[in-house]
Amino acid sequence: MSEAKPRSRPADGIKPRGAPKPRRQRDDRSRAEEPREKKPRNKRMSTVEAAASGTAGEAPPPEAVEPDPELTPKQAEEARKKYLLKRFWISGRGYWGRHGDKLGWPLTVGLLVLIVVNLGFQYGINVWNRSIFDAIEKRDAHTVYFLSAVFVPVVLGSISLVVAQVYLRMTMQRRWRSWLTASVIARWLANGRYYQLNLVQGDHQNPEARLSEDLRVATEAPVDFVAGVIVATLSASTFIVVLWTIGGALSFTLGGSTFTVPGFLVVTAVIYAAITSTSMFVIGRDFVRLSEEKNQTEAEFRYVLTRVRENGESIALLGGEEEERSGIDRTFGGVLKRWAQLTGQHMRTALVSQGSSLFAPVVPVLLCAPKFLEGSMSLGQVMQAASAFAIVQGAFGWLVDNYPRLADWNASARRIASLMMSLDGLERAEQSDELGRIQHGETKGDTMLSLNELCVTLDDGTSVVKETEVAVESGERVLVSGESGSGKSTLVRALAGLWPWGSGSVDFHPDKRLFMLPQRPYVPSGTLRRVVAYPAAPNKWKLDQIKAALDKVGLGYLADRIKEEAPWDQTLSGGEKQRVAFARLLLHRPDIVVLDEATSALDEKSQDQMMQTVIRELPEVTIVSVAHRAELEAFHTRKITLERRKGGAKLVGDIDLVPRNRKRGLFQRALWGSSTRTEKPRKTK
């Protein structure tokens, strides 16, 4: 099969040069996961920020590859799987690199030393085996007693070495997993990539399962495999010499001719191992595929159960239990089907493994019996040969015993590598000059926010929002309106830096703080105090301050439960969650706040009270609201209208809702929209 050749895009379907391909979304409601409080992004990132985002000291993502187009689909899939294993090692081997764990190499060298020393103890026990049986055969009581006394410290030494090996091996596995998990999670969280993965194509579904279970298997198994291969290689090399020395040549007569087989025990061990290993490969050829499918179905099953828990209220109100049960049963049926297929594979491999372990101790005794009976081999030599044969066979049969786990590691490593490749694509897109990127900079003067020739696009150049130029000055309260699907929430994502594709720039005042209030506020686990303080630490404000904030937004009745840990995401109603978001706003007191349908779950009266509270408590705050309700115009000083058109949404109106003494903001490349109120339209350039 041909090797995978470097190309302009990876094999898992990400766009050329790693540019992710956003999925078209008709539903324009906010899907932001949580409120975001941050300073506007500057053009230069500090060293601390780079380290926090997981970019400091890291190599750029590897070059994207794809299979040769001349390959058949099956060959292309094999090439892709081969590259996935390579991609895992590109990141995984960094544990032993310059920016890896400082204990990586000491643990590795220490483990190798213990393996070699323990091999010496194994050889000593093998020699002791010969000596004790020779002494028994000769009825030499003194030697038997002496060897019996020696056996205890030798065994204790070997046990101590094995225990020390377990400690070093598991410590290395734990630290490697910790290092690689931190590295991947840092890349996953950097620049909103955890969110952008929902917008791009690729094999990265259920990233939480890949980052937990798959990454655990992918870092545990290689250490066991490498240690096992080293032990098997050294053991086979050492005890093959023992077999060759003890067994010598075997002569037998067949058809009147005499044949001599030098090192007959070694030859027998090799043939025996070849038979068992070949049998394992033949019957276990589907292990890798079935393990991959099993892991994927398990992840899907966990995801379905999580979705039911997270949306329990909606399901209960709609009476959707039967439909959910049907979906759960269907998904779990897939899990059971994969396990049934794996059961057959395990049964066949158990047949080979168990048969091999039962025959291995008997075969050398039967082979050595003729020499012992004719007196050319002592009882001690027979027992030493039997012990050495079992060790050699165990070394040769190491793959037989570990093939199922090797298949499971292949599946897990490929799944975590697929996630890495999707992150590679996003990272390359961030660094690419060929794919349009929305820039983030700083405003000048009193301007708090400006959109400079901003165009939000898909990867094929299709505009979601056309070129726009708008400036929002300090203290302005701007309402962005438009029908569903006109690009309002996409514009919010661009403001937050979650939607990076397009052109132009989004600039913020360099010394001001931005706070995002999405339609569905994120409610973390823990106490109500943590819920209200999020995303800051719970102890940033005193209890009285948090209680006062709750009271101002109409949640004073929860003040007595502020220290209570409860499933608040399920306990609070949609309206209460939005009130909590406004309580956060009052605590954080930002300079700029973006409200994305942040009052949609409130009735009109509650909405009015909430907006009045914000204006009263934060009179200097600059507000950008995205909403459908016309009633919100009363709380804003300016209105911008988005209209969905064939070539992308376009700003068709920018009007002052209250009289102004001086010119504020800038609106270009737009047509005037009609208005039923007596608003004053802004002039265009």
C-alpha cells in the first residue's frame, strides 16, 4: 500500500490548509456556552496569556496530509489510520522532549535498569532450579538445605524489583497522561476552539470521552507495551542461550537415515511460538476495527444519557420519556451488538492463549525425556530446560496475550489523534493568511467598540454578514434587531471572537472590560454563590454583596440558600437563570456588555425592571443588545437593523432613538431602513 503523502489538507475531511469548514446554521439564536468576561483582544499576546492558552513553547501543528488520490477508498482509509497513529506520537513523544516532564527520562531509565536487574534474578532462579533438582537426584541433603535457604532472599529480591517496576511504570503512565491531557485541553480551550469544533467537519465527536477514557488508554498501554517488549526480548535472548546450551542436538532415525537437529529446544520454541502467534493474528484480525466501533458506541451512549439529564425539564414537560427511552434503547443496542462481536473475538483468542499456556510447560519435558532416560541429561537440566522453555515461550507469546489490549490501544490512540487533527486544522486556520480571519484590535479615543469593514463568512466565501462599519461610543446603548436568521447571533459570536472566519476587524477600547450575556446562561455545578460569581472565584465578593445583587434582580428569596450546593442548572427556571446572569453583570460591573436575547425568558414587566436596574446601577456602561422585542427600544439610544439578503445579511438602518448633541458612531455601506417612530436617521459617508 502506498504511503500517505503530504498534501494541502488532512485525511479526515478538514478544509485545505487546515481551514475548518463551518456548518451552515439556520437557527440564529445564541448558542454561547457561558458568559465571557475579558479584556478586548490586543494585537500582541503576552507571554503569560500565551502560556495560559497552551501556545507557549509549543511547536506549530504538523503539516496536513491526505492519502494519495490514486488510492482506492480502502487503501485511503488504511493510510489515514496509519497517519493517525503517527499524529498521536507527534504530540505524545513531547513528554520526553525539552518542554516535557522533567521526570520523564529519569523514570524511563530507572524502569529499564530495574528490568535488566530483575532479568538477572530470573536467570539466578533458573540456575537455582537446576541445582536443587540435581541435589535432590543425588540425595545431597546439605546442598538442598543450603539452596532452600538461598531461595528466600532471591525471591524477595525479585519481588522487590517487580514492585519497584510497578511503581515506576504507573508513575510514568500517570505523569504522561497528566502532561498530554493538559497539553490537549490547553489547545482545546484556546481561542474558543472547544466551541468552534461544533462548527467544523471532522472526526471529533464526543471530545469529552476522547479526553478522558481514550487518552487514558492511549497513555497507559504504550508504557506497558514497551516494557513488555523489552522484557520479552531480553528474556528470549537470555534463555534461548540456556536452551541451546542445555538441550544441545537431538538425533533421531527416520527411514533408515539418522537426522540431527542442533538446538532442538530452541527450534521447537520458535516453531511453537510461530504457530500460536499466527493463529492469534488470523483469528484477531478484526479486533482493532471492533474496538474502535465499541469505543465510539460507548461514547454515543454516554452522550445520549447526558443529553437526557441536561434537558430533563423540557423532556418531562413534553412527556417525551417514551421517545427518549426508544433512543436510549437504540443506542444501547448498538453497544451490546459491538460487545457481542468482541465476545466472539475474545473467545477465540482465549482458546489460543489458554491452550498455549497449558502445553508450554509439558512440551520441553517430553522433548527432554529421551535424553534423561538414556542418562545424557540430569533431572536438574530437564527442569532448567523446562523453566527456560516456559520463559522463552512466554516471551515469544507476549503478543498473543496482549493482542486484544494492543487493538484497544490502536482504537483509543486514533480517536484522540482525530481530535488532535481537528485542533490542528483550527490552529492552522488561525495562522493562515489565505483564509480570511476577523482581526481584533484596539479603538482610539472614546470609542468603545468598532466594526471596521467587518464581513462574517463561511469557508467558501459566502457572506453571513456583509461588510459593515459601525462605531459605538462610551455610554451608548445600541439595539441590534432583525428577523430570525439574519445573522444577529453570528455577529455576536464575531464580537466575542468565537467566529473567526471573515474579514475586517472588531476593535475594543484597550482599557475596558467586555462581558457577554447569552440567551442561555451557563450554570456551573457547586454552590449558588459560585453560580452567581461565575466566571470569577466565589470568594471574590462578600456574601452581603452577592445577596444584594440577587435582591436587585428579583432573586432575594434565594439569599438564604447562597451556600447550598444543588443541581442549580436543573433547579432554576429559564427566567431565573437569566436573572442570575444579570446579577453577575451587577457584580462584575464591566465597561461594555453584549446582551444576546438575554431577556427572552422574562415577561415584559420583568424585562423592563431588569433593564431599568442595569441602567440605574451601571449608568456609564456601554450596551449592545441583540433582541427581537420592540419594547426594548425604550431602553436604548440607538437602533441598528440587520436584514437577510441573498448575498448575506446587511445593515439597512442605523438610527438614533433619542436626540443627540453630537455625532456618535459611523455607518457605511448601508441603505436607510424605514421606521414608524420619529427617530433621527444617521448620516452616511
